[in-house]
Amino acid sequence: MTRHLTITGEPATAGPGGPDGLWSQVPDGLRSPRLSPDTVPEEYRSAFRHYGDGTRNSRGRTPVDLTVLPDGLRKEITWCMFRIADLGGVIGMSHGATVVRMLGAAVAADAGPAASSQVSLLDAGVQEWCQRIRAVFYRDNGRFPSPATMRCLEWELHRYFRVLEAAYDTRAWWHREVWRPAEDPRIPQRDHEPRGRESIGFTRFTAPWLRAGLQWFGKNVLETGQMAWSTLLQRVGAMAGFDAFLAGRGTFPPHLADDPAAVRALMRDYLAHVSTRRVARGKRAGEPISASQRKILVICVEQFYAFMSDHAEEAATVLGEPGWLRLGPHHAMLVRRGERPRRRSPGEPHRIIDDVIMTKIMGQAGMLGAPVADDGFGDEQAMRLLMLQARLGRRINELCMLDHEPLTMLGRPSGDHDPGAFVARLRYQQTKIDGAPDTILVDAEIVAIIQAQQDWAARHFAAGGRPGRTPRYLFLGSMMNRNGDRPYNSGQFRHLLTELAARSGIRDADGRVIDLQRTHTFRHTAATSLLNAGVPLHVVQRWLGHLTPAMTMTYAQTLAETAEAEFLRYRKLTSDGRETTLNPEDLYDMLQLDQRTDRILPHGYCTLPPRQSCDRGNACLTCDHFRVRFPCCSRSCCDQRERMWWMSGSCFGSAARLRPPRPGTSRGPILPSVSANWGSGSGSRSSSRRPGGWMRG
């Protein structure tokens, strides 16, 4: 009997009928011994593609010759190509022909039963096939295949193995070591799942009881709708960290320990372990993980054991592991009140993009869609995604997963030509908050962007899509998407934005290259702009797709310009009820300066943003960030730097702008008692800086 193995080397039982059962599923038009775009039915023609022009390192239009394979292996490879094409994938003719030719040579070199007609691709693992192919190639050519050839060969074999294992594995879907919703429709998913193309692998777990328990846990929460696929991906990843923690301390049963005190001590060790975790890779490699990540690592373990404790008897019966019966009340609450890591409140408000930086970003948006030959990125979809995100402030997944026809036009009188009027309702996929709104009103500019993307998608899909199909999404994925059912990859969009920021050299207020990879910044910017423009909170809540005003208030951030405008709206009274004689604009300037006393110097003050470090030493008078005050202790200093008073720009951090003097007024005697105390340069908060009770007005 043929020995079928999984990628991990575990035995896999043959499916009903073996290769003959698979062959019966292959359409008649694909049962040709030589496959090429010229011989397959039109429905699958776009799945078999030639790459290259037939010159230099390209095999031209060579078909895939399956006659070199034994009968069983030929049927399996043919079915694999059919299955990949049916799922929306593409078969590169050069790669496919190379794999078939090398497999045929490796099988023919065997003198044993492997050369019989019953040979199967799963008789060996991917690495074993690669070793046999390398040995045969060296025997015939006196050299080994190139590394590039071996990489292509290994990648193609992995594709065949994935679909073949799924076909031969007759177990329930949740018993499988790898869950792939894109290839197994039995796995429960939402209609629109942002991470629906990602797989969950359980082979990384070293404790068999934990691996089986997680598989059963995942089955239940997916089938009952307690968790979405994206959430389960996160939970399984966090539990892999817990498995590594246990493996580093020995062997543990499902109940962890017989004594509740020992379980308690183990969890305290785990909390300490989580608090010392470091980022493994990326820009923050070596730094402590964030508070939110620490919280997730603890919550996942806590909720898993709470679920297993509630279903201990059923778990022991289904999984055949009596250790689950020993779960007690202490397992239902592994972490006590106050021990769970908390998400710290940020020390500074959410980052937003000011108008100047936003103008620069949108000025470079065309570079995303420009052809590569013109020094662009050649991705029109990314260009339009950036336009929509800057205008609408939607989550990036909401835009990537827009339906191909997301607009419902509103009935408007023919004479209404207001360019800012709402003309359509845009429907997006609300995948984060159940029951939240999923439509917003949009103007003609947004409609034009969407219609341009629809035209592009229609042309693109007509050239390489499956005949007779309509794309499901407006923004199409670039790989394995012949069926048009894969949305544009948000990770690809973030990568392009990072490259755009680096190439354009746009910098933020801190002098650093703008971080466009955090696409949620556009959402914070849009929400802040609406709130500061005076849009009512409930309207902004509806626009953002929130259920409660509390969600929306996390985006509330008062800009300096708005704070100044609101301050100037009201009358200013002293403590005894009299109107102050100070000019309201000057009074606002002084209030802002009161918050910046740590940057006051003997002859003025420094406007360098606090997050930046000074590299000028004591050369303040020649620095553009230094602002001279009136009156100062040295008139010559004032004469030298007087012009600095009238420079427009940001001072006092992100507060009010400096203004030129109004006719008949002077900057000097604004507040004499305060100015007299500045000359010391001490920067102390003296009570003399609050005369007359004007701070209470």
C-alpha cells in the first residue's frame, strides 16, 4: 500500500479511491498528457501562463509533459494543477515543466517498487524529494542544480503537497495540523474575513495535550461564533508562547500541577516571564513588548483555561485525555484581580497629520500609480487607496474589502451642482464591531475615485481573470486571485507607503521621516479634523462606525488653533468680575507660555519641540528656535534679535502663532510683574506670575 506522509512527516491515510479518485474529479479537457494554454479549456486557460520570451533562462512556450511520470503520480500532479487553478491560482509553465521533468527523472532512477505505477507524491516528504532530485541531477550533469532552481522546485512541491494532503486526509477539519480556510470550506468563517487567507498551524506546539486542546477549543469558538478567525489567529499565536514557556521548565500535564499553590506559583512565573519579553525583530528589536501585547499573552491563557474548565468532562471524552478532568475552580481564574497587565494611557495624544504634511503626502500620491519606468511604484490601486483613506479616514481593511459595487447613488435634483454635496452612499465591510453602522455618505470626488478603480479592476480582471466571473472586491489581490475573491493585501499597502515616505523624504514636526505604515493615523486625523471643525459628536460617531460616544472620544483631540479660537470667543473677567484690560490674543499667548516655563532662558525662550534634542550647546542667539522677549536685560540683545518676535510659525510647542504688533500697542508692557521675574532665568513658577486673579477669568 502506498505510504502517504504529511509535510511534517506524519502518516496520512489515502483518500477514497486514491489517485483514481482524484482523477475522476479532473475535467476532461485537463486530462491531456501535455498541458499548455493551447490545450486546456478556455475556463482554465488563464491559469496556465508562460513567463519569459523564450530567450536566456526562459523555456519559452514549452508545455508540461506529464508522460514522463508513472500513472499514479501523473494523475496526482494533474489533479494538483487542476485544484490550484480552481482555487484561483496560476501554474507557471516553466516551473511546472521543470518539476515534472525532475520528478520523472528521480522516479526512473529508483530500481525498487517506487518506480511502479502506484508511486505517489506523498511517498516521501518535500525535502526527501529534493535530495533525490539533486542526486539524480548530479549523476546526469556532473553538477548540482542552481540554488534558484531548487528554491522554485521546493516552492512548487509545497503547493502540490498542501492540496494533496487535504484531499487524502479524511479526518474532521479540526483534527488537521494546519487549518487553511482558503482550501477547506468546512472551516467556519465570516463572509468577509480580513485575515481569511492566513493559516493556523499547530505543529509548533510541543505538548500534545495543549495542541489537541487548542484544536478542540478553536473548533468550538468558531462554530458557535464566539470568536472570529482573525481573533483565533491571535489567540493561537499567544498560546504558542505559553507552550514555549512550559517547555523550558519541564513536562506538565493539562492541569499543570496537582497542588493549587503550585499552579499559582507557575502562573506568577509566567507573569514575570511575560513582563520581560522583548521584541524579536523589526525596528524595535530588543525593546520590551508593549503593554497591550503583554495583556494579550496573559488573557489568552486565562480564557483558554476558563473555557476548558467549563467543558472539562466533554474535553476529556472527545480528546481522550483524562488530565482535563483534574481542572479545578482555580483554573477558571488563573490570574487574580490587579495582576493582569494594563494598557497604559499614552503619555501624549494620538499622532495626527497636520495640513502641511498632508498636502505633501497627497502631492506624492501619484508616485504610487506612476509606471516603474517613470520612477514610480506602478500600483494604481495603492494610489487610490491612499486617496480614499486620506479623505474618509476608514480602517485600511474596510477599504481593501470594499465590494466591487459599493455605491448606492442618491436621488438628487438635476440642478444640484454643489461640489461638496453628498451624492452617494458608500457601503463598507464592518468587520471589527458587530452591529455598528456600515455605510457613510460621500461626495462626487469619492465617487470618481471609486469609478476609476472599477474601470481599472474590470480591465485587469478581463486580462487575467477567470472567464464568466465578476470580481468580488473592488481592490484586487495581486496573487492567487484568478477568481477575483481575494482583496488587496493591506500589508502590501503599508509597505508601499513606507517606501513612498522614504523616497519622498517627507518629515514630521520632530524632523523624522513620516511614519505612514501606521495607516490608523489617517483615521485619527480625519476624526480630529471633524471634531475641531465643530461637527457634533454623534455625527462623528456615525461617520467612524462606532456604537457609543465613548469610542469616538478616544479620537477627540483639540488642536491649538481650535483651542485659541474657542478661547477668544468668550469675555475675559478678573476675579472681581471686571473685564480685563489685556488684549485677548496676548492673554492667550501668556497662558500658553505659562505651560512652557521649563524652556525659558535668561533672554527669551526656546521653542524646540520637547521630543527633539538640542545640538547647539549654548549658542542660543544664533538658533532659529530661540525667541527674544521684551523687555530684556540687554537692549543690545533686543536690537540684535528683535526680528525674531515677528517671525510667523509655531511657538510654545504647538500653541498660538506669534503675531506682529497692532498699531498703537507694544509687546513690552503686557504683564510687567511677570516680565520682571523672567530676567532671573530661574524658570520657577513664582506666585508673582499670577497677579490680579486674571487666571480665573
